[in-house]
Amino acid sequence: MRLITSIADMRAFLLQARAAGRSVGLVPTMGSLHEGHLSLVRQARRQCDAVVVSIFVNPAQFGPSEDLARYPRNLDRDLETLRPFRVDAVFAPDTAEMYPTIFETYVVPGEAAKPFEGASRPGHFRGVATVVLKLFNIIRPDIAYFGQKDFQQAHVIRRLIEDLNLETRLVICPIIREPDGLAKSSRNAYLSADERQTATVLNRSLRRAEELVHSGKSDSAVLLEEMRGVIASEPRAQLEYVAIVDPIELESVERVTAGCVALVAARIGSTRLIDNLVLGPPGVSPEMLIQLALTARPVATAQARIPGMETEILRLRIESCRDCAAVSSIRLPPSEFLSKYVKRDYPDLGTVRVAIIGRDAPIHAVNFLYHSPDSSNRFSAALFELVGVKNFNEFRRGFVLTDALRCHCTAPHVPDKALAYCVKHLREELKLFPNLETLIVLGDDAYLQFQKLILGRSEEQFTPFGQLLAEKGWEQEKVLVPSPLDREMRIFYCYHPTYGYTRSPSLVSHLA
Ligand code: AMP
């Protein structure tokens, strides 16, 4: 491991590495190394031939009243810490090497640097972007490693790389935490024993948000209120900000979708700490959550409802539903439907206005409309004619097909109790589509279930199916559909397109 302090030596060292065709990974740090830094080094070691760790306490990223003077520095200890990691070079320049007396060009990041840390620490990201670009120019790494711990910083670097067409690739590594959840940080050394106890409150507030998300809550205002509550429970903690943002623009969101990030900053005594958590489905690894955050793209419009976390959570809930599990001969179409088809076919859940409830036919899974969208069968042909679309592609733009018998459709006799569970899941499934205004109920089985289980009517309260449809071949009503939809919807009752010989006339003119 070479210790290099001058820019010229660093360049010369890398010239050799490059001439030998070796890839170079850079881990930029301010020293005082801990497990968080080392996780970046390990990742660089796995992916690159030569690894450079830079250690430089960058004065340009500290405000005048910040902790530059007392920031912990111990180069000898850091070199010892790095020794087992087969690092090729440690680049540890002094301030004069990086900022000679004449130095006047800075990188000024844009919107990415304005909120949160940027607002609390004016000029901070200007200093970060400047030193990172300098390091990139000196070392020319193929890959640079940054921690999710400083989520906004990683975001600013990402913009820097994209905006200035840098060739370095960015890898973001998950947050390494103490056993009690506190994110490892060089600044934790400032904390007294009592403050160290209190400091876990940042992570606790994030976990509370995650817990709520996993229980199905997605309203940011509710989550933020809870997070503030957790911080407020520790009198020694002084909250600076909490936010839930979309991971691409870093703008606050009203509703949480998979990949959104909860951010928190607070002072514990005089020590300022930050932490964050990518929100996603339960059971997903931290690496996967970062992937989710980095690949989450806004779909269609800013308000688009993107299937992701909600569908995943509902899927898990249905799969682990103990009531359903108690019923034998169980099949779980919602699992495939939610984990695959909804995400594939509905990039924006908000475009669906009409849900069609009725058993798909024929029942064999391979003929399921979503499973084989292009293979036309009797059911799909009749269904498309009923609602006036030419093909599946047109269908999925405004319609979704589902079934009242979501979970137990292979059982020969489905007990009413089991049906009630099915309908509970159906309601939750319909709730995923926020702009649903119309339901089409196909066939007498679905009609009965719909009347009894969704609308809660007894047999005396609704007309028998055959009688209702006798005159026009279909019927409609406007009705308040109870919780969790809780809204007045237009319902069309039709013959099932393939069961029996009677067909309902096309609904096209009524659906407009
Ligand atoms: P610093 O020395 O604080 O500038 O951090 C250097 C790099 O290590 C940055 O990319 C940080 O995001 C990353 N880092 C710091 N703490 C952690 C941690 N607890 N887990 C993962 N990465 C971290």
C-alpha cells in the first residue's frame, strides 16, 4: 500500500496501473475510518483491479461555524486500518496541495444541492462537488464509491457525473450501522455516553416510517408526523428536518412509492447527525433498496401512481393471509397478478377507470388474459367486444380484469366464509387503482358475490340476475361501494361473455 501525498506522484502511480490495463476504483473519504468507509473499500476491492482511498478533510465543504478544526484526524491509525484491505494507494494530500494560494474555480451544483443539507449547510455541496471533481481528474477512476449514508451527497455526485459527462461510474453502498441502529459516522466520536444513547433516535424515527409503510400507510404527512413524534420523544434531540422524497429529483412526495427515501437530520447536543432509509417492500435487501431508489423513474406524469410497493405489500398480505390458508385447494392468482402483470401492464395505475369483475375463462392459467395477452380466445374476443377495444394493448390502457374468487377459484365448493376473505382481498386490490369509477360485473356467480359480499345486500334486497338482465341484456346502477373504496361508482351487470348462450350488447356508448 503506497502512501501518496502529491498530485504528481498520484498521477504517475496510476499511469503504471493504466498501462497494465488495470481498472481503478476510488473511495473518497475524510479519514477517521470506520466500518462504513471499509464497506466501500471492500466493494471497490471486489470490482476493481487497483483501489485508491483518498483521505482529505476538505475545508471547502465546511461552513465558517462548522467543525473543520476539531474534525477527527489520525492518518497513522487510518493507514493501519486499511492495511489488511490490499488497498493499492492511499492519497492523502495536504490542504496546500489541493487548494494552492491561487485557487478560484469551484463547481456549483444546481437544484440537487439546494434543499436539506444544502439549506442547513450553505456552500457545503459546492465544496463537495469541487473536491470530488478534482479527485476524479487526478485519479480518473473507472468507478467511485460513495455511501448511501450521505444520500443527498450521492445524488449531487450523480448529477455532477451526468451533467459534466464524466466517465466515472458511481456505486452507492448501503449504510453500515452500529448494532443498535445508529449509522456509523466519524462525528459519532463527538457524542457523550448519554448523547450516544439518544442518537439512536434518528434511526428509530426512520424505522417507524418503514413500519407504517409496511402496514400499508403511504401518506407522507402521516409518516412525517410519526417521525417527528419519535424525535420529539427525546428531549436531548433537536430536529433539523425530516422529509420523504422521490429518489430521482429529491422532491418531497405526498404518497410513498417503492424507492422513496426518508431523510432525517437532528442535533444531539452540539453534534449534527444525518440518516436516511430507502422505503420499499418488506424483506428486500439494502442493496436492492438502493437499486430501487436509483432506478425508480417517474412514469407518465408527476402524479402517476406507480405499481410497486403497494402491490408488493398487498401480495405479501394475501399470501400470508391465515384465513385463506385455512381453506384447502387454494390457488393464488393475485400473487402472479400483483407481482408480475400489474407492474408490467400498468406503468401508471391512475389510467385505469374500469374494473371488470368476473371469472376469466377458460380457467386454465395459461389462458389467463394477462398470462397470454396476445392469444385471442373466446373469452378475450367477447370481452374486448363488450367494452369496445381492439386488443389487449388498448384494453390495459383503461381496464383491469379481476375476479371475485381471487384466492379459492379451484375449490369445487367455495364456502361463504372463504368467499368473504376473497372479497376482502378483491376490495384491497381494487383500491390500488385510484381513479376507478366503473365496475363491470360479469355473469351470475360474480353478480351474487358482488351483491352479497361487496355491497352487503341480502337476497331479498336485489333482483335475481336473469330477471334483471331480461329486458336489455344488461343493467346498471350507481351505488356507494363501501370501504376501502368508499365512493359512488357506476356498476354494469352483464352476462358472462363465454358462459351460457346469451351475450350482453356492447357497452361502448355507455362507457364513454
Ligand atoms: P466521510 O469520510 O464522512 O466523507 O465519508 C466518506 C464516504 O463514506 C462517503 O461516501 C460516505 O457516504 C461514506 N460513509 C460514511 N459513513 C458511512 C456508513 N455508516 N455506511 C456507509 N457509508 C458511509
